Amino acid sequence: MPKLLFFFGALIFAPFAAADQDAVFLAAREAFRVGDAAQVAAAAPQLQNYVLYPYVLYWQALQQLDNTRPEAIRGTLNSLSATPLADRLRGEWLKRMGKKQDWASFSLEYPFLEKPDAELTCYALQARQAQNDGSALDEAKRLWLEGRTLPASCTPLFDALAAKGRLSVNEVWVRIRLALESGNLSVARQAADYLPAGERLADLDKAADNPSHLLEHRGFNLKHRVGRELAMFALDRLARSQPALAQAYWEKMRAHFSAPDQAHVWGLLAYRAARKHDPVALAWYRKADKASLSDEQIEWEAREALRLREWGEVSAAIGALSPEEQQKGNWRYWKARALKEQGKLAAANAIFAPLSAEANFYGQLADDELGVAMSAPAEDYKANDNEIREVSQLPGIQRALTLYRLNLRIEAVKEWIWTIRGFNDHQLLAAAELARRNEWYDRAINTAEKTQQLHDFSLRFPIPHADVMASYSRQRGLDGAWVYGLIRQESRFIPVARSNVGASGLMQIMPATARWIAKKMGVDNFRQSAVTDLDTNIAFGTFYLKHVLDRFDGQTLPATAAYNAGPGRASRWRDDKPMEGAIYAESIPFSETRDYVQKVMSNAVYYSTVLGRGLRSLKARLGVIKAVGNDSGNENNRDN
């Protein structure tokens, strides 16, 4: 558990007397969790002067919400107004009003809510509809056409759209298609309830689980729209794994489909083929209706064109993206690269120049294209002691640090984010330094990254555990900057970090991987709990990192992808000819791994300068990825 040092490293935050209050608070928290209102009430008087007392008020208010007069609830909200708990309490109160359809009270309180979720958004639209606001159903229709899962509070709005004849059959099918393309069968079924009588979707599970069998045996009637939609879903499902087989089935039946539906199917097949890095994807994209493609589908057209170095098609695909998507760093960079490759250097540099000012993967690549020699990150500003002291005295910061000390990390992070939301650069850097001094490195990094004009890269790229890191990096023959860059992305230096798939510790090691490493290292009587131990975690993580690096002949880019997604996948994402590293990184099919790899490699560039290892450009680090060959080594449990 981290020490909590508010100012200069010597003053322990919590005096001995607070330890008793800590215990009472944690007991009250557990009582709230199990619904013991009496125990929470008994603890409240002992905690009135405790830094986390607002949480006790919040718990009591929630427990009594159904039996408390509105004036009393507003009084509690006023008491909590300087905390994030007020918005959470108000949200719960509003949901109760919504369920009771108390629209008058709801409409009075809703404007004070800072962050409504989807459930409250739909309740707010219901309230407006009840007050004859005609635009409420217009907004509800926009939600319908997004195709995502929505809470039950949205259903009355959709019912109203249908009852008023404002939900056409085509619009129902739009939602069904969007849901099916994302694999959300339950949403598709719910949307299908709005189809006319006699048009009901069936056999969705068969199409999802065994699409080739359904297509082979024509388990649908192509004379009716329901049958054609089911066939299109099965084709899309099959194309995820076998694009060529899906195309073969499609060629046998496409004459039964209208021209718009044919263009739609070609778009589906092209998208799935591009994600499989099948070169036929571009030919299929040419048969699709570009106007009906989503940004996600068009992005994969651009990525496949990159892999084939078809720069004209790269430009055309990026130009077909929505204006918002075109402004993202990756597509600005690749648009400029396409211009450069086509001999339009001045136009390319006009994009590279402003992009190069951004401290990220694509900004670094733009630097390389401009021929700018990257220097060590500037430490423009160091927060002074007065600034750190002022920030440390803010109640929200004190609550966040206390929650962190009690190992209540989720609550601590929420409190921290809420407190710093309006900070200027001076305050952000002071808060980041305070977090660093308390060994709360993820908050130090995230907070320092928010600055606009003043920067301190030592806070963005801290180097904790330097001796242990240096020792194992040397033993394994690894670049310490790369190892630090990977850990920064894996866990933000949270020793007890645990992912939703079970990876643990600084280097986020999966259980099966840990057992494999232990066996290879000859560790007897290995216990899984040891993986979160600092020394063990770094020893195991660097051992495995060296393993995947050797498998990829010392190339850090595919080794980084392998560490996250497995060596087999990282190998399959290569091509049958050498490929520019930046293109390999851009065309990784998993968005999580793609983002991970780019950030690790970008981090390594910065860490190299922080560690005094000299300057090496990002482009040089990415290198040229060797063609697919015969790999040796063991597969990783992440590669399923």
C-alpha cells in the first residue's frame, strides 16, 4: 500500500488518530454494500470530522431516497455540491422520478445534472415528449438509428415513434442491420418487433453459429425481405473467418438482390476481407456503395490500400471519411503520406508541420517525415512548492488521496478526475507532481498529459523502480526505454493492476503465461499470487518480452504486438513481402492492440531521451517488418 506524503516526502498525511476513523469508514462502507442502514447511521457521528464524511452522507441519502422529502434531498445535494457525489445522488433520484413518470419534478431537477447516462437521456426525452416538445422524438429517432444497446427507458420513445408512423420499415431494418453487423443479436430481435406483422426474423442463432450450413442449405426464402436480410447476415458472419467462401455463396444468389443490397453486401464482404488482410478487399470495395459505408468500413479500405501501397486509393478512402474522422491524427498523417508518395510535397508538408507539434505517435512520425531531429522532451515548467501545497489542500484532492491510501482505487480515480476537471496548466502540473510524490503514477501521467501550454515530460514519463528495471533489462539484453514504454501502457505502474481478462501486475502477465514462464525459468513451487510481486513481475515480464523479441528476430514492433495479442497473431499480421513498420502498426485488426502498440513504441522514443540513451527516431524504431516466414517458439495463451 502506498505511503501518502502530501508535500515534501516527510509529512505522513494521516495521523494516528485517523487510523481509527479509517477503520470505521471501511466498516460503514461494507455496511452500505450489504444494505445495513443502521450500521451506516451508527458510524456517521464518528466520522463527521473525517475527510471522507461526504461519502457517509451519500450512502445514507441513497438508503433513504425513496422515503425522503424532496426538500431534504436537495439539502443533502447542497451539502455534497463540492463533490462528485452530488451528481451521482441526483442521477439516482432522477431515475426514480423517471420510473414514476413524475415529469414535472424530473424537469425541474434534470438541468442540474452534469453527466447524464443513456437511461437518463431517454427519461429526459420522455419528459419533453410529455410536455409536447416535438423535437424529443426527432432526437429519439437519432438514438434508434445508432443501432447500439439502449436501456428500457428508451423503449417508450420508440413505441411512440412507431405509433405515430414515424418509424418506417426501412428505418427498422437499418437498426436491425447495424445490430447484426456488430454481432448484437438481442438488439436485432428487439428491433424486429417493430416490423409489420408477418415479417419476423428467425434462425438468427443458426446464421450466427453456423452460417455456412445455413447458406449451403438455403435456409431462407430470397423472395421475401426477411429471407434476404437473413442471408446477408449469414454472409457477413461467414466472411469474418472465410471471405472467399462467403463470396462463393454470394455469387450464387446475388441476382435475387436489388442493386443497393448488392452494393451493401459487397461493402460487408470487403470490410471483413480487409480486416483479414486479404488483397481482394479493394476489388470488392470498388463494387460497394461508398455513400452507404460507415467510417469504420472506409477506414479499413484505407488500411488495405496502405498495405498494397495504392496511394491514390488511400487518398480517396480518407477523403470519403466524415469530416470529424478525417481530422484524427492517423488520417491526417496518412493523407500527407499519400500526397508525398504522389509527388505533392508542399501539400504534404502543410499537413506534416502542424501535426509534428503533437506529442504522440503520429506527431513523431510527422517529425520524421519533415526531417526534424527530435530533441529531448522539454521540461517547460516545474510546479513550485506553493503551487503543490495549494493543490494538496483542496478537499477533493485530500479525499482522492485518502481513498487511494485505503486502496479504494476506483473511487479515488473518480474523485481525482472530478476535482481536476477545471484546472489550469499550473494546477495540473502541481497535482501531477503531488500524485508522483505519493507514488500514484497513473494519476501523475494522466494529469500531466492534460496540459495545453506548460509541460513537464518527467511527469508524463516517470521512471519508478529504476534499479530493478535496469537490472532485468540488462540481464535480458532489452532496451530499457522499450520496457518502460511497455509498462507505462500496460499498467501505468500500478503494481496491483488487474485486467478484465486476468492479467496481473506492472507487466500485466496472464495466468497461463506466468505458469509457462515459471516452468521455463525453473521456478519451483510457483504461486500465482507471486505475479503481483514487483521483482517477480518484472523478472517474468522481461523474460517473456525477450522470448517474443527473439521470435521476431529482434524487431520490437511485432514483438510488442505479440506481447499484447499473442505471437501467432502478430506473425499473421505481416505480409508476404517486407512492410513499412508504420503500415504494420496501422493495419493491426484489433483496435485495442493497434492503440497499445502505437503508444508503446511512441513511449519508447520519449523514454530513450529521459534515460539518456540518445535519440532514435520513431520511424527507425518501427523499422521494416520482415515478410512472413517460418517462426519458431511457443505460442502464448493470449493467442486463442
